[in-house]
Amino acid sequence: MGSPLWAAYSAVTGIVFTGAFVLAGMGFEQTEGLVDVAGLFQRISITAGWCWLSLLALRLLRGQEIGDRAGGDGAGFPERYPPPRGKPPKGKTAESSGHGAP
């Protein structure tokens, strides 16, 4: 379904996000040694999370996760699901797909 590189990046991001989030929380609770850097850990966790989420959105928009590799139409609909009403599959007209007006 996905690439091993993407899986590794996701795992590393999850570890970095969780670790930085926990350290930021400990710093905000006034844990000695972390008080002065709690904001830095907070920013690291936010940046890691948003970067991963943005890259996931790009992958989905490009059809790399759903569609192209999963055998769908490239718009995120696997072939076993019909397209929404009024939108015929690629290469078919509304009349031939049965989704047109009666």
C-alpha cells in the first residue's frame, strides 16, 4: 500500500512528536531542567506533526496512496466503489455508466 520510506518517516515522526510533546508538558509543569526549553519542545512537536500532515495530504492529492497503487480512478475512489452520482468514471459518458438522467 505505502512505501517503506514513508512508513519509516511516519514512525520517526510519531516518536519525535510524542517525545517532544511529553517533554514540553513536563516543562510546563515546572519540571526542573525542562522549564527553560519547554517552548522549544512544544514547537518541535507542532512542526513535526504539521510537516507529516502536510506531506500526507500531498501524497493523497497526488494519488500515491489511494487510486494509482490501489487500482482506483486516481481521485481516491477504489474501483469497487461507484463514483458519486453525476460524475461518470474516467473514459465513460454519463449515458454509458448509468449515472445520467433517466
